[in-house]
Amino acid sequence: MTIRRTLMFGLCSFTLAACSPANNDRNAYSDYEEPVAQQQLETYERSREDDERTSNESRQQDAPVSECQLTLGFDIWEPYQFVDIGEQVRGLDIEIAEATAQLMGCELEFSQATWVDLLHDMQSGDVDMLMGASKTSEREAYAYFSDGYREEQFVLFIREDNQRLFADMDLSAVLDQEMRIGIVDSYFYGDEFQSHYDSARERNGDTQFMNAMMGEFNLVRLLDHDIDGFLEDRVVGQSLIRRKGLAEYITASDIELTADSVYVMFSKESTDQAMVEAFNQALAQLRDNGEYDAILARYLQ
């Protein structure tokens, strides 16, 4: 803007000089008029900058500042939580979190990490919320839990060419045959699985269960015959197989665990019970106005 105004002023000065009487002294005009004009221009620019600064300060003071800032931790668990094109955090859980936060008058920030690291961050208060969590007594020591907001069901995924081997079997029979099962570190698969897990460990130690930092590692282990199957949320597992183009190699078996509710965890270090209650009220409002069902339909149909 300053350059354009200076050029325009120069053109006007040239025009005035060209139209002046022939006996005007151009050097005298330059010596006298240009410094005055420059001073006027600098005064104008300073005044304009002061006005803009005052206006910006006024807007900042008038702008509403949210007193509720929440950090939502997430790991890649499509279609519930993932990073889309343009580094946009998306997913069913993310949309529920954003919709409830808006009703609560809160702003969300996102922090991506593995589930193990996110649980540590919740204990320290570095993250305030985690979506899609199972309720355990260990976690209740450092986190509050919301009302249940959806259900999940874990299924045993196997190699396509092993379907007959697993026909008419349940998880107990699989473990009795000392088959190796892939699981994700620090996931809780429900009380039903925990009972099988404890019994198998008592019989065979840790030989039957292989921990992975994330579910994708279990795909590789299954294809490499390092494990005989892996447990994953049905929707997540099917999405993972589809994205990797592995539908002809890996499939869901008929072996499934009992469906359980999942919750939102809130850090006791950085939030309080009132925050949880505000979330529950916002969640109930989402259910009542139909937005909750609309979010589920976008991802699960």
C-alpha cells in the first residue's frame, strides 16, 4: 500500500510541474515542495498504522475467548479416528467429540500418539480426553469416565485359507490348541477375553499372545505366519483390510467377543467431574436432536 501511494503522489507532482509557468524554477520546487510532501506522507502513514493497531487491539479485546480448552488425544483407528487429506483429523469419534465440545462451549486441540503413550499422557494431564476407551479399575485410578457413547465388538481375524480350520471353534478352543493370537499393547478386550487370557498365561506363559504397538503390525504378522489370528474391532479390522487391499488374504472369522460399551476418558489431573457431567449433557442433547445418529450413519453404513 505504501509503494502504491508513493507512486501516485509522484505522478501528481510531475503533472503539477508540467503545468506550471515556464519561468518556474524546477530545482527550487524540488528543494521546497518534495520535503514537505514527504513529511505529509510519513505523517499519514504513521497515523494509519496507529489507527490499524488501535483497531486490532479493540477487536482482540472484543473477541470472545473460550475459557474451556481441551486437548483430545487420538491414535490412528479408522474409521473412528484418523488423519485425512490436508492433515485434517477426522472420524466418528472425532466428530462426536467436536459436536459435544461445541455444545459445551469448548475448543479442541488434537494430540496424536500411540495408545500406550496416550494413556501415560492422560495420567500426567498432558491430554484431557481420550475417546473409545474401555472402563477398567486401573484406569479409574487416574481418569473419569463419561456415559457410554457407542459399542464395539472384537473379532478374531484370520488368514482366508484357514477358514475351515477355525470353523465351529470358539476362542477357548483356539487357545486350547495353543494357537498364537495378536493383540495391541494396553488395549482392554473385555472381561470375557481377560478370563481366557489369564487362563492361557497360567498354562503357557506369554507364548500365545503377541503384543503390537498398533493394529497394522498384526496384519504383517498374520501374513508372515508369526501368529494364527489377531483380535480387532470388527469395523476397524474390516476398514484396515480394505485400505491395504488384503481382502483376499485376511478375513473375519466367526469367533467374536461380547460387545461392550466404550467411554470417553477425562484426566483427573487436568479436568474435574463437572466437565464430565457437561459432556454427558451435551451427548444426551446430540442423541435427542438426531445429530448423533447422523454421525454414526456417515461412518457405519
